[in-house]
Amino acid sequence: MSKVAVATTSQLAADAAREVADVGGNAVDCALAAALLTINTEPGVCALGGSAFITIWSDGADPVTVDGNVAVPGKGLPDSERKHGAVEITLAYGGGLTTLVGPGSVSVPGTLAAMEDAWQNYGSAPWRAIFEPTIRACREGFPLSAACKYYLGYSGDIIFGRSADGHKALHREDGSLLDAGDTVHVPHLADTLDAIANEGAQLFYEGEIAQALSAHCRDGGGMLTLEDLSTYRAVERKPLLTNIGDWQLASNPPPAVGGSVLAAMLLACADLRTDRWDSRSLSRLIASQRACLDFRQRNLDLAEDVGAEAARLVEAARTGKLLSRWTSASTVHTSVVDDSGNGCAITASSGYGSGEMPAGTGLWLNNCLGEIELNRRGLDAGPPGARLPSNMTPAVARRDGAVLAVGSPGADRITTAMQQFLINYMLLGMPLADAIAHPRVHVDTSGDEVQLKAEPGLDLPEVDLPVTVFPGLVMYFGGVGAAVFDDNDGFAVAADPRREGGVFNPDAS
């Protein structure tokens, strides 16, 4: 029986991983169980009809990233039936954002395909065992988290009131939104998950569920076809490897952009000669974020060949050229390691949510085609089947006798949160929990004006940017979760104090 350490988004999800470990599950099985539970019990924040990346590094083997990112829909459709069925909305969330929702914003979901691929090739527990905790939670009802309530306060009606079953799941009989801690019952979701546990992902991509998803989107003017679903495949990719201190980090490779941006940020700070964050070292950190995020916006987001541009970014950071120019949006994450030296990190997203829940399925669908600040091409995102851009970068790192699984939710703050945690832990030598809790900065390039945002307690340098210092540690700056196993020191695990989180450490039980 494996011993595992888990960092994830809720204690319910951490307990799901522990349950699977008790029936012989390894790090991958346990990560899948926790991720599945959090994906299905964080309404608004995530959903099964979205995307996921899974990075796995087993002891004695090469690392792999399973790409379950969403893809452009529309296979088999004439041009006249494309680019319809989406509605533009504006939310006050995050200081104000505009996104597209409705059937036309839905891209081809990849989460379940990635999970089945990871289980088939790297898991050891029964497929149904991975689903049991989530089926039980959805059948009995689960508490609405504070993070979900916060987002649904902005989106509960304008987005998640679009489908009858979805509205019923999140609202009382008088039409008011549920409060944090209230019990959520999503109609039909437990039955759908039970059927997938019995029949596998094929039911979602080729069976009755696929027919329901496609029919719902096509009836609303969207582009998701049965051909899109039946031909979708998860892709196993060779991760991007980056050395930091005496660790080697495996992170998400192109065509996703998150891993390359993270690698460049780390390489740009690799020669820091300090044991703490002072004004000088923070200047270097800020410059690295500013240069990398600017490069991404100018070169990666609209690149025809993301791999070539990503390689150019990483090489510029590696050679020191990147910094020479600077002279003056919803995810969940699970990290698991086991005592055999295996690590698994899973990050999943459904964008801001399309609000679409096909009747009788209990499945909310993504709006990743409509995340226009990330997918800047909008509904004209490329040929059907092409993967959409993604910030997600679940990572596993190794050094002699130790393995670390880590990741973060947080939209465009994923890479900057990960950068600071990894520097804190791997270069500055902070304990795991301190490395996560340390105050952060983020160079915000999302608006018309670049800004520096920071948490209190930092010796900020003078910068030629508007500066906003938040009153405390806040969810805006991500939610890093990390678990490590060391042959000498055993397990360590920590979740971010900025978000609700759940952990399990067998050495502390």
C-alpha cells in the first residue's frame, strides 16, 4: 500500500486521495481522485467539461505531460455555421472583465480524456475506485466553498443562470444564490459520473453523453460536433525541463504557453545572489515578470508556431538577453507524491464557464473559446482540432532522493505565483509552507496600462509602473499547492493560505 502526501483545493478532495491510497492507489491514482472531486465540487470555478494538464514523473522513468487541453470545435461544419451562438458579457469580477458565454463559446473538452490516459498508462487502482468519492459527494451533496461563492456572486445569474439544471443547483427556491457552506446538489451529476465510472470516457466522447453535449451546443448555434468529440485524443508530450538550484523541473510544454513563460522567468532569476527578498532582488524579479509577460503578449498569444516562439523566449532568458530590453482568469490544482518517489500534478480549468449545462447531464461546459484575454483570436481561434492557449503549468521536480509536485490556479498569475514559490523553496531555502505563504508581486499586463500589484510586507523597489499594494495575502495572487517526498526527511505538504485548501500528510497522521 502506497503512502501519499496530498495538497489540493479542499479537505474533501484530500480525503478522496487518501481513500484511493487505502485501496492500493499510487500517486497518479490519488491525484486523479482528488482532482476529479475538486473539478466536480467547485461549481463556477471548474467543471468536468473543460481542460486539464497532468504532469507525471515516476521514479526511474522519464517525465511526461498529458495534454488534455480544450480544442477548437467545428469539424464537419461549413463556414456559414461557424462563429455563432456566443454572447458577450461584462462582469465586475477581478476589477472588471469581458468574456463570451453561451453555446458558441464552448470548445472541445479534454479533461476526461487526459484523466483516462493517465490512469491507463500510469495508474494502478481500479478506474471505478477513482470515481467513488466524487460520486458519493455529488449524490449526498457538498458544501459550496467560499471561493465559489465569491465568483458566483458576480456570475451566478448572468452566466450560471443560463441552464435550468445549473440554475437549480446554485439557487434556492426563491431564486437567491446559495451561501458559502450551503449544500449543493447538482441534478443528474452523480448519475453521469456513475455511468462514466462503469463505461469509461468513451461514453463522454462517443456515447449518449456526447450526443447530449453536441446537440445542446448545436441547437444553440455553437460549433461542438459529434465528430469533434469522437476524434478528440489526449496527447502525451515531453515536458519542458528547467534546472533551478539542484532541482530539475518538468513543466507544461508548447503548445501551452505557461511552462515556457515559467521557465523563462526562472532562468532570468537563476543567478540571484541573495538569501532573502530585498529591494535589489525584487527589482530583478519584477523585471523578469515584466519582460516575459510582455514577450508572451506580443509574440506567443497570436503566434502561428507557438513552439518556435516559446523556444526563443526560453533561449533569451537563458542567455541574459531577455532582461536587457528593460532599462527603465479560474482553475483548480492537485499535487501528490508517494513514498516510491512518484509525483503527479494536475491543473484543470473550464474558463469562466459558458453557463451551458445540457439537460439531464449535470455537466457544465467551458467557455474557453470565449476567454478573449487568453484566446485573443476569439471564435476564430484556428482550424478545428487545434489546441487553445493555456497558462496552466502543473510541474514535478526531482533532485537526488526527493520528488516535488506543485502547481497553482490563478489565470495569468499562475506563472508568477509558481516562479516565486520555486525561487523561495529551491534557491532561497525556505521551508515548504513559508515558501508558499511569502508575500508575492505580479506584473499585470491585462489592461491598457501595465501595473505592479503586490502583497504587503515587501521592500519594494522604485519602479516606473503604477503600484497597488493589497491589504493582505489575497486569492488574486494564486493558490500554490505542493507536496514533497524526501528519502531522508519523509513527507512535507502545504496548501496556500490565500485559498481554501486541503492537505494530507501521512507523517502527521
